[in-house]
Amino acid sequence: MDILSKVQSYREDQEKLKWEGTLADYLELLKERPYLAQSSHSRVYNMIKHRGVEEEDGKKIYKFFGEELYGLEEPLEKLVEEYFHPAAKRLDVRKRILLLMGPVSGGKSTLVSLLKRGLEQFTLTDEGAVFAIKGCPMQEDPLHLIPQYLRKDFEEQYGIRIEGNLSPLNVMRVEKEFAGRIEDVQVERIFFSEDKRTGIGTFSPSDPKSQDIADLTGSIDFSTIAEYGSESDPRAYRFDGELNKANRGIMEFQEMLKCDEKFLWHLLSLTQEGNFKAGRFALISADELIVAHTNESEYRSFISNKKNEALHSRMIVMPVPYNLKVSQEERIYEKMIRESDIKDVHIAPHTLRVAAMFTILTRLKESTKGNISLLKKMYLYDGQNVDGYSDNDLQELSREFNDEGMTGIDPRYVINRISSTIIKKEMTSINALDVLRSLKDGLDDHPSISKDDKERYLNFISIARKEYDELAKKEVQKAFVYSYEESAKTLMNNYLDNVEAYCNKTKLEDPLTGEEMHPDEKLMRSIEEQIGISENAKKAFREEILIRISAYARKGKKFDYQSHERLREAIQKKLFSDLKDVVKITTSTKTPDEQQLKKINEVVVTLIDEYGYTSTSANDLLRYVGSLLNR
């Protein structure tokens, strides 16, 4: 289907969703679907739940955020469970401004954008459908038409509590257009759209001298005063401020704490009482989720001013720290690269991971408990096993600092340095060393890095480099072993024959002479030592292998090279240890012979086909590992 056909199909689908009727018709709908009368906070909470919730290690993971925000599962769970959920239940927390506080490029704006875009899509579904008084510039809730004296009876009959009063404009319309017959007032289904200023508003601070409060609350249309005769006639008022247009949905305050005080005071009444003052009218009811974001220094400055106490007491502050997981940081970079013009440049495997290691190290705090290095802490946070530490240690570490992740290098800096490297050198392929070099060079120009921080960061670059050295050697090791897959299988079968004879206290038969031989202890130990199996632990390890083989046999499955992770690792290391000299010679000699050249080409093909390298990056890797092995 071409793009114009899809546009037409979308337009037809939109037409099918439209609905119009009277208040009486709408009340019939509510009998069948009472959830249609949900509040703005309830709608946002249901939108998040609608995408699905998963549990992992006792923590809830909301799929709604999963495609855009990485490594923030705990802050997001806290946000949903401590703000959106109780607010949806009409608890007092809904009368608070949601203030997201965190470092630059930490995901605050992305989070708000997700909520806004998600709400636009949710109103297209049956569960998120929104109905409003037709022709109302504030898309007012039709239930506001129910008189105050009938609302208790209405709640008993429908199970729906009505909050808020009819706006001045609709009070006049009911009298003049419908002669007081509220049941005849027209109701329509609406769809939120930030572009069309329906249900979603955004307010950005500008010069306090030129910015008008009308940007928030609307203004008088002076061209109509002659027609209507008074500035207090609601028909002479433009209900087009951001608070008007965000009614029933979300109102975003960008850089809220930079706003002039006169704009913030309007929020006191709106949050606590659900109304605000506009023009020469009575208070206007509004039901909207107010979300703002700021950084920590601005927030500290704000709360230190005693004049802001009233507004501060009406805020729920949710920290949005940097991600602290290496694997999730990689995903952030991948996403940013996909959205850029450098997406066609080849980025060698492990490049983004090594950059992420450096970044995460800058965000972590040295633990005061025990003797754990930042590197081990980094691996623990990323869900990897670290000898001597358990899940309890991880939980204790994560609770040690409330502000961990609120400082450090931001993702934009890393992407900027990658982009700078590519553009300056006109490179079509980059590797981890290119990026680490660029990160190091960029520290001199970073405006917010102190001298002490720079020293720490240079040390972290060195640590990341050492980790890359190990990754590079393992990558080449795997490629060599893969190229000698048959050798690996033969070595493992030989080991298993010896283990079986050892455990069963039998002898082996020499395949050439037919003589009986004792199990080859030297061979078995040379493999087991590769993964740290001690002399005392060898018997238990060998028996475990034999038990695993028996279990596979009972199930009719064959025990092979992939069946035992630790044994496979030991075989690979043993084989690579035997091949190490070959690697050193073939990667460092300037004039390799025909046999050496063949081996290099086999490994290059493996790196390209199996591990995602290009010819250039594979050869760079081999040369680098050769230099490491020759040191």
C-alpha cells in the first residue's frame, strides 16, 4: 500500500471513531461503559497499564516506557506506583504538580513527550475515549451539565462522582441555545492532539517582561466587545490559554522553575481546588495533569526561597537520574544513532559498550561499605555475576546513595564525540579505540567538568581501555576457536573420555596400540585450570560433568560442545592458549607466509560472518590484539 492509500485508510478509520449525540445519549453510553467518565490522572494511569506490565525480580516493568527509556525501571515504577496510581484513585496526590528532577539529557523531556504522544494515541481507543460538550473551546466534561443538587443522586445511580462546575461560556450556551434543557446539549467524541491544541498544552517560559498571563489563561477578544457589549460576556473571551486547552489531559511546564512568579501562582488554585481565575469570570474548573521538569541546581535554588513554600508544598518531586546499567546505556546510544545521520557508519562490535562503561563509571559513587571497586559495582548493576557478591549486596549498594546517577557524563556528550570523530576524519568505520580517544580529547572542551572530575574521568577512560583489551582478546580467541571448531570438539571429547574413566575408576584404550592407559591427569588439569578449578574441586567438577551427561542420555539428548557453559569456556581458553603463539605470529608479522595468511583470512571471515565486523574493523582488531599479545 502506497503512502497516499495509507493516509486515506487512516482518514477513514478516524471517521469511524467519531460520535455525536445529546447529553441523554451520552448518559446511555455511561450505563454500558462507566469508565468513559475517568479523570485526567486516571486516563494517564490506564494508558500506561493498557500497554502491559511485567514482573522481573519482584519489580514491575511498564512496557509503555520500554521502547524509549532505558535503565530507568526503578524510577518509573516509583513514578507510576507513588503518583499515577494513587492519583487515579482520586487520592490527595492528584492535587500535586508532578515535578521531574534530574540531570541534563537524563530522559525527563523524553518521558513527558512519551506521556503526551501516548495520550494522543490512547484517546483513539475504546478504553481511552474522551467525550466533551460540542463546540466548547475547553473540551469540557459533559457531566458538568448535571446540576449540583442532582449530583448525589447521579452518583448513586451511575456510580460516578462529578467534580467541577460548568464553565461561564457553557452556562450561557445552555440558557440561550438550549433554553435550559441540558438533556439536549450536544456532546461529541474528541481526540487529543498537541498540534491541534486539544487536551494537551505546553508552556515555555520566555522574557518575563514580554510574556503575558493570557498565554496561560486566555484573553479578551476586543473585536467582539462591540457585538456583546461587555468584557464580562464569556462570548467575548478567548478560552485559548494553555490551561484552557490542556483541560481533560496533560499540561507540560517546560523549565517550570524559570517561570515568573505570577505564572506559578495560578497553579496553586488549579492543583488544590481544580480551578483557576481567568478574566472577569467566576473560577473556571479544569481537570488536568500538570507535569514539569527541572534540574537539581534550579530546584535547590527554588526551595531555598521562602516565598515558594506554598507552591513547593503542592509538588511531588520525582528524581529521574541517569541510567546506571551498561547494557541499557548501549541501547540509548543505538537509539540516538538510529535517529541521526551517522546511522550508516559501521560501528565495530563492543565500541558502544566500552563507551557506556566509561559513562556509567562517571555516574557511580564509591561505596563506603566493604571493599568493592567501581568496576565491580558497574558489573553488579548490569546484572552480571561478580565473585564474592550476591543479590543482597546489590540491593544494599543501590540503597546506599539516594542521589546516585544525578551527576556524570550525559549520553549526548558521547554521541557528540562519536559524531565529531566520524565527521572530522571522514571515517566509514570506527572502533572502541577511536571513541575512547575522542572522549578523552573532548574533556578539555567540556564546560562543566572541574579539574578534579577530569582527573577521575581520565582514569575511567584507562579502566574502560583495559576492559576493551580483554574483550578484544576474547573476541579474537572466539574467532580462532570457531575457525578451529573441529579441534575444540575433539579436545572436549578427549577430555570427556578421560573424565569418564577417572570417575568410574577404569582405564582408557590407546587407539593406536590398543594398550590400556590411566586417565590423562595432565590434560584434564590443563583444561580445568583455565576456569579456576582447584585441585580440591576437580573431583566434584568432573562428577558434575558426568551427571550432566547421564541426564542428557536419559532424555534422549546428545551432550555436545554447547551443553555445559563452563566446560565450553575452559575448552575455548585451552585451545586459544595453545593457539596464542600462532595468533601472535600471524597478526604481527609483516610478511606472513601462505599458511599464516590462510589462518588470518579464516579468522577474518569468522569475525565478519559471525560477529558483525567489516573487513576493515576485523583486520584492525587482529592487529591490535597481536600488539597486545606481543607486549
